[in-house]
Amino acid sequence: MNNDIVCQSKWLTGFIALTCILSLVTMKISAAPLDPDMNFDGDGRVTFHTGQQQAQIGRSAVQPDGKLIVTGTRFVQIGGLTGTELSVRRFNENGSPDTDFGVHGESRFSVRGNDAINMVTLQPDGKILLALSAQEPCTNVMSFPPACISGSGQPSVQVSALARLNTDGTLDTTLDGKGFVEAGDFYGGYAIAVQPDGKMLLLGTTSITRARIFNWKLARFNTDGTRDASFNAGQTVSSRCDALGYALLLQQDGSIIVSGDQGVFYADSLANPGICMERLLPDGSHDLAFNLGQLFTHFGLNVELRSLAALPDGKILAIGRGISTTQSPYQSGVIAARYSVNGVLDASYGHDGTLFLPLAEQYTYVHSALTRNNGIIAAGLEYPHGDQKLYRTTLLKLSPDGLADPAFGINGIAHSSLTTDILKDFSIDKKNRWIMVSQSVLPDLNTGGLIERYRGENMDGLPVAEFYHAHLDHYFITADAAEATAIENGSAGPGWIRTGNSFKSGGSSPVCRFYGSMAPGPNAHFYTLAGPECELLKQLQANTPDTDKRWNFESLDFDSTLPTTSGIGGICPTGTTPVYRTYNNGFARGIDSNHRITSSQEAILEVTSRGWINEGVVMCAPD
């Protein structure tokens, strides 16, 4: 790799690591979080070939083991008509094709012969679920209403479908005997969700846009692909609000949130009714306690709702694109809204519960994901000056309170340079690395796939610094250098000082961070590896009123490794260092509970000599 390559970057705005001077031209290049992850194929980028000009790259999903699923379509000829077959590829965590998946890392199949994948998700057992739209290959004919005629001479009908792949990429024939099942009573196949019991929800529509009839449809399937008779008597559930459905969200009590928009562009964007959200009970009936069954949120914009996310406290985030026609030229950008678990707009978010951040005249929202601290990264595309041949990937980072994060890019926004690459998906893996999947044109003019992985908010190798407050006799740790600096500057109040102790972040499991409260308490933080203890505390939080003492989940703070054996005398895997936890026995003493987490045995001996309880090894840090 020569110096020219080292000094180049796709990202022309944002974090500045250094300045390269080439031919007297100064270039700013990115630092973390937009530093390429060099553990991904050596330079943070993987390009793969499709061998076709007409092929398309689509949605993606990250497995818990770090492997990446990338979907797409390939053109095929069926009975003299052009159709598509589905392509699902899997890549190892290092970026190489997973040759244990499909054929040379790719699985191909077809449902009706002209299919598309709209969403991909994973079951807890590792099987891959796909939400599809499917129809027979056909030829458009001039008629009213418009029709597309299949090879049989009959109109080709689009249906929704879901498909399931085994972990090796083969179709899982335990699903309806063939690995996929159709929902012939609606089309679209926009979204899919898997319940804890393995049952599958598929969302689509029967809307007629020209007639201004908007209606989503939702069906639930058993694990074998049969319709679930306990869900609306086995029938499809229809929307009560006049809107298309694009996003699904499962709540902890088994309720189902469906949300969408009308999919219509209003010349006067103030006339657009906004997004509609509905909640269904686990049996498929409409929950009338949820704002009488339907909740419209008006933005004063043309809106497209595309994503729903659940926050640790049960609040709901809705995210998508907004277009304002009240300005010339039009302005498009990201919309978001936050609701309570019962659908009440959270006025503390954005501006009275909603936000619109214009980004460009021509902007397309692609996808979003929650950051480490429950903010949002919204990824999309800009078409500068309306040019449909050159694109610019745009990332917007929102803070947890719904404001542009000034510490990211410029005013919360980072742009790539102009390119022919078209962003297709964005995700954040369990190590908080950012992954972008794009469609590109290769030198042979065929379609290629481009996967880029960036450091993001990954904290592997960073020090987890310890602070101490003598008056409180409390300890606190953080791997966030910005937070550590802020504490030193007094952001948490006077009295906090570094102890000089630290251990490295990094490992196979994220660490859950909890905080009590100033009142009723406990006024302290608690850390535990993601797993049973973390989930138990989350459940206790959900079942305990906020007027009582409880631990409140804040974020996945850094990464560590599970001990081979935990507790007193615990053992860590080779190449890792034991990290111990002690407890001040605050509950029994009638004071705020606090824990010291450190790799220093001397530090453990110091606090246990003062009556703290040694809990032994709780995690293992890199050597």
C-alpha cells in the first residue's frame, strides 16, 4: 500500500485524523468512527462480483457471530420472459466468503420467478428469514386497469411471501415443505418479525394508490408455515388507519406495533396526514387502549415511515424520510418521533416529540440503527443537483434526546465523496462497528457488491478507566474517552478523580451498563456482561415503578469476555486477564449500592479490608 492510498478517504467531512498534502491539494480524512476496520479484508472493504449487469444488491443482516448476510437478485430467463432469482450470500467476520454457506458462499432460489427480498432477519437458532414480494414473470400490456400477462396468458399477481434458510444456506423444507410460504391475500412482503415462540409475522398491503385506498395487512404463521389460528382466527388482520404498513415492532408483553404512511406525495406537504401507528394484542385484535386503536402523527411534511425501534425503557422510535414543499427548492431529510410504551409522544425528544432535519433537495433514506448510547445513525443517499448517476452517502447522528450530535461530522452530518456506488443498507454489529452495503458498477460494467466496515463506536483495545469519589466512597468506570475527559472537567460534579487503574476493552460479549437515579436511587452505576443477570435487571426495571429504587439500563458500554469459571477463584481464557467485582453491601448498610470493577488484585484487597464483599471474577479483559 503506497502513501497516496493511505492519505485518501471516502469521507470528506467529519472527524479529522490528519491532513495529507498531495500535489499541493489539502485533503481532510476521517478518524474514528469513520476509520476503516483493517481487520475486514485488510483495508475495511470487500467487493464481490455478480457476473451480471442487471443484478441488484439488496438488504443485509449481521449474525451474532459477526458473519454478514447480503441479499440481492439475479436476472433469469423463464419461458422466454425475464424474471429474477433470489441471491443470499454470507461473509465471514474477516470479510472472506463463507464457503460453508450455499455454493461458494451464495445460495440462489426462486419462489414465483420474479421475486424481490425486502427484509432479512435471523431466528434465535440462526436460521435466516426473508420477507419477499413474488410474482410470475410477465409482459406489460396496454389495458385498463394496467396488466402484466404471464406465460400462461393470465395476469401475473404479486403476493407476499416469507422464506427460511438453514444455517448452511439451503431452503428449510420444514417451512411448508419447500422452504417458503405465500400469503396470497396481500402483496408487498415489506417486513417480518419473529416472536420468542418462533411464530412469524409478515406485513404487506392491499392498497390502491390511485384510488387513495391505503391498507396494510398482517398475517402470523406457525413455525411450519401454517396460518396461526390463535391470531385473528387464522385470518389476515387489516389496518384501521388509512395507511400503508412498512415497519413492525414486538413489545415485551407480546403486543405488536405496526406503522406506516400513505405513500402519497402531496404538492402541499402541510396536507400530508403523517405517519400512523397501531397496536395489536397478541391475539391479533386491535388494542383500543392505544390511542383508541390508531395514532396519527402529523409532521407538516410528506413523510415515509421506514423503521421502528424499541429503547431499553420500552419507548418507541419511529424513523424515516420527510420532504417539505414549503421551500424552493424542496428540502428532504430525516424524520423521527419518540413515543411512550403506550403511544404518547415524548415531548422531551426533538421538538415536542418529533424532528425533521433537512439534508438535501434530493435525499433517500436507506436504514438506521441505534448507537451505543441509544442515539440514532440514519444512513441515506443524496443526489447532488438531481444527478441520478453520482451519489453521496450521508450519515446523520442523533443524540438520545433527538438532536443532531455536534461531536459527529459537521453538525451531526458526515458526507462521502461523490461516487457511482449506491448505498443499499446500513447496520451496526454487536461490536458497534458500522457496516455499509452498496451496489457498484465494476470495470467490466457488471454489477458488484461493496461491503465497507468502519470502526464505528467499537472500543476494542481502549482503556476502561476507573474514577473514585472519596466523599461518596463510590467507584465508576468508562471506556469512553470523551466521557472520561468530561468527568475530569467536572461534568459529574466535583470530587471525581482517576485512580490510575484501568483494563482493556475487548472481547466476545458486550457489557450492560445500568444506573439507578439521584432519587430514589441507587445513585450509582452497575456493570455486568450481557446475559442472564443483565436480562434479569432489565425485567426488574420493566416491572418496578420509577418511583421505587431500581437499576435502569443505559447502554452496552464496552466489550469483554465471559470467564471459563466465574466467582471466587474464577478462571479466564488464555490471553485474557481476570476482572474482579466487589460490592459495598449497600443494601444491608442502608446506603447506595456501589461496585468496584477492576483487574487489580491490590485494589480488591484494599476495599475488602474495609468490609466490601468480593464477588470474584465477573469478566475477562484482553492481556
